[in-house]
Amino acid sequence: MDRYISVKDLEDGALELLPKAVRDYYKSGATEEYTLAENRRAFQRLRIRPKCMIGVLNYNLSTTVLGETVTMPVGISPTAMQRMAHPDGEVANVKAAEAAGVIYTLSTMASSSIEEVAKAAPNAIKWFQLYVSCDRQITKELVLRAEKAGYKALALTVDTPTLGIRRADIRNKFTLPPHSRLANFDNLLTAKIHDSVDHRALYNHTSDLIDKTLTWDVVKWLKSITKLPIVAKGILRGDDAVKAVEAGCAGILVSNHGARQLDGVPATIEALPEIIDAVKEYDIEVFMDGGVTTGTDVYKALALGAKMVFVGRPALWGLAVGAQEGVQHMLSILRNELECTLQIAGTPTVADITKDMVRHESAYSR
Ligand code: FNR
């Protein structure tokens, strides 16, 4: 692992190892991939303003998220079908999160089941990402299984009335590889996809699991069947953030789905301040994901008001190069970079990272 010094190194290593169709599925964004690039570039437009001569001996990265203590403000976002990155898939990923003391979010479209993942890492703080199906009974069963297996929150994906257009997947005729399965559903669904001669079978069957009629009323229904806190994942506007809070969500995950849904939407770090401002009167935790690959990215998001950030692809890259060890290595890179940033910026604890610690580059070019 020592040759991977940065998350970028892990990405380069993973891209070399993965088969083309999987590599393209993981790395792609929607259509022209303009927002995909902006998710990274927008971080570069922010400057950190360090404070000097502050005693930083007792620096500390830990924080609390929805009442749970995490060792650092970085968690793992849900990404579908992780066994394509490595045969251990979600199981390796959650074990890495457990060892590192950070949150792991399992996708509805995972290739390991809710129960397998819970059993592999009983002490990990696990969230379950939820796509709400037209058949509410299917959704209810998933939610009750997650609650029973000890998951601590539901990340309700709100940005996917339909799947975004990813051109590489269309070109590659991307489908579920023979060794992979949609493990949260019965074997029938996986068999249907594997047996189909139509290369759009994966797309068609997963689209069937997503309800196009969804409105904020679904939060009320979810709250009637579960006590788990609900985090609205995929918010990009202040008024939507307010609607999420008023509907009863306990958290907001500012996300553009890794730029995979709609191209031309803002980078998430650009959208974050609008959302923080809109919900400032409410008792709500705001998180973000999208384009985070360095400790300074994490720092900038915290300065703009995020309680924590999540990473999606970086965990896939870690998984591809080294299973559990690879994901742990990715997390330790981010931890080291964040520890270094906290000290040199003169903000030894997460609570010290206030808004004045960053400024947009335009303020320096006047
Ligand atoms: C995702 N994402 C995602 N989101 C979700 O709610 N359910 C899902 O099943 C998936 N699946 C998925 C697969 C792949 C390959 C990627 C790259 C992303 C979005 C994910 O949770 C997260 O929002 C982004 O990955 C964050 O951006 P970065 O960290 O990948 O830049």
C-alpha cells in the first residue's frame, strides 16, 4: 500500500486494474461530465486562511453525527455493486469503516445483503441508503430488515426519479457481471437480469425499483414504519432543504450523486452554503459528498458548514487495489491530510473550523 501516497494514486491504480466496463461504470458522470469535473474544480477555487501561533498539540478529529461518535468527519457514501471492484465488495468496505471508526452507508443496489454486511462488521456505524420502490411492501421490508440488523439511519435518495444518462455505460452495454448480484432482493431479480439477452436488463429492472411518483409525503410514511432517522440524500437547493426538514428528516446530505444524475448542476461544495443558510434556524445536521479526495477538501466543506463529508469513488478505488486494507489505506490518507490541515491552519478541533477559515479565490483577485 505504501506506494499509494494520495487518493489520486489509488484512483490511478484502480483504473489500471479494473475491467473496462466496471471502470467506466464507477468513474462516469452524466452526459458531458461537466459537473463531474466541477465537483473537483470548485474545491480548488476555495482558499484556506490559516491562523498562526496557535497551540495545536491536542488536535482532535472526532465529532458526533446523529448522536454517534465518529473518529473523523469522513464517512463512506453508498455505491452500487461493490463486488465488481473486489470479490469481498461491501463486506471489505464495511470492515474498513469499522476499523477506522467511520460511518459506512450500504446501497439498496448492493451486491452484499443488509444482513451479510451487518454480520461482517457488527460494531460499524452503518446507514442504509434507500431507493423507494413503487411496491411499498418491498421498501417496507428493506427498511425493517435494516432496522433489525442494527443500521442507525436511512439515507433516502431524493435525486433519482429516473437514472441519469451515462454514455460510457450505453456504449459498453453495461450489465450485471455474472458473478455479481443485487443481494438485497430475492435471487429472482438477479436471475432475471443474468438470463436476459437484452443488455438494458440491469437498467430496466433497477428503474422498476424506483418510484417516479415520489414526493416529500414519503417521509411521513417512512416515519410511520421506522424509528430510524432519515437523511435526505441529493439536495442541491435551500428551499428543498427546508422541505426536507419540514417533512421530518433529521439530516441533509448535499449531493449531486457523484455528478451521475444531471449534468450542469452545481458542484456540491458550491451548493453547500445555500443549504446551510436556508436551514440555519433548524436543528438539523448537514453533510455533503462529491469530489472529496483530499484532507483540505474535507476541511473546506467543514468550514462552509458541513458536519461531515462522505466519499463514494475513493472507497471503490481503495477496494479495487487492496480490499479492506485498500479502503483503510484510503481513509488513513484522508485522516493524515486532515490532521495536518487542522494543525497548520491553527484549528485543532473540528469545532474550531469556522466559516472565516476559507475564502473564495475571487476575493484575492480584486
Ligand atoms: C453512486 N451513488 C449512489 N448513490 C445512491 O444513493 N445509491 C446508489 O446506489 C449509488 N450508486 C453509486 C454508484 C457509483 C459507481 C457511484 C460513483 C456513485 C452516489 C454516491 O452515493 C455519492 O453521492 C457519490 O459517489 C459522491 O461522489 P464521489 O465521492 O464519488 O465524488
